[in-house]
Amino acid sequence: MAVIESTHYVYTVQPGDTLYSIANRFDSSVPAIEQANSLYPPFTDPGLIFPGQLLVIPGGRFGFQYEVYYTVSRRDTLFSMAQRFSVSTDLLFGINSQIANPDYISTNQVVRVPAFVYEVIAGDSLSRISSQTGLSMDKIIKANERRAGFSPDVLYIGYLLLLPLPASQNILVLR
């Protein structure tokens, strides 16, 4: 299985963002972001991003190795993030000691999410990845909604998929 063992960020594109400004913000590179999100021909024009799209940003200057962080955007709540990653809000609150009140998170706050990143390899399909990981296809699709370059029907080699970590109501299973 092609699990990527490094820090990644999930970022919602804001008006005025460019791949260059996003790469600088997260100490990444434009080519790394383009590869991770299939932002290259023939799938799309190079560098073409839209406000509201989610990007997976490889690398970064914060956190520890093997973690995934979500940058809170204007409409996000702890509940909506918990739904995206198929966990309870209690668990999400519990793994983020920097959050003082689960009813209040601020825009641009960086929140650890219970997920890992999988790099698509030749022969992969959503069904195959689901079978390998034990995650339902619905959970994989939910975690990747609004992602640039994501299609449940066609996966591109090198694309980085977000996969929720197995969890119960208040227990997270780490690798």
C-alpha cells in the first residue's frame, strides 16, 4: 500500500490564492501541490484552482511526521470536519488540545485530523483501495469531497487521497 509518511495539510482555496502563495504558506512547492492534486494537463490547466476547492499540500513546517492537518475555513465547524473524516466531534476535540471550546474554532486555525494520505499507484481503483484498507468507498469519497482533481470513477497515478483512520466514538487507532 502506498501510504505517504510525511506531514500533509488540507487547505480550502480562498479568493486571491495562487499555488505559489499556498506553497509559500505551507513550506511546500508548486510542483508538489500540482502532483498531489492532479493539477496538470491533460486533466486541467497548470495552476488552475478555484475558491472553495480543497487541496492536499505535501510537506510543511508544523507538526510531526505522518500527520494530517486541516486548515479551518470560514464555513467549517468541528462537526463538519468530524463528518468529513468519519469520527465524532469528541474525538476531534480530544486530539486537538489547542482547541479550548469545541463550539468555537477560528478561520485559518490548524487542526489535526484523524486521516492518512495514500498515493494512487498503477492499477488502483476506489474499490481496490477500499478493500485494502477496510474503509467503505463512501467514507473515502466523503473525505475527498471538493478536492481538486478528485473523481470517484477515475484515479490518477500520483494523486494523493485522504483516508480516514479507523476510530470509534472516542478512540483513535494509530498505525
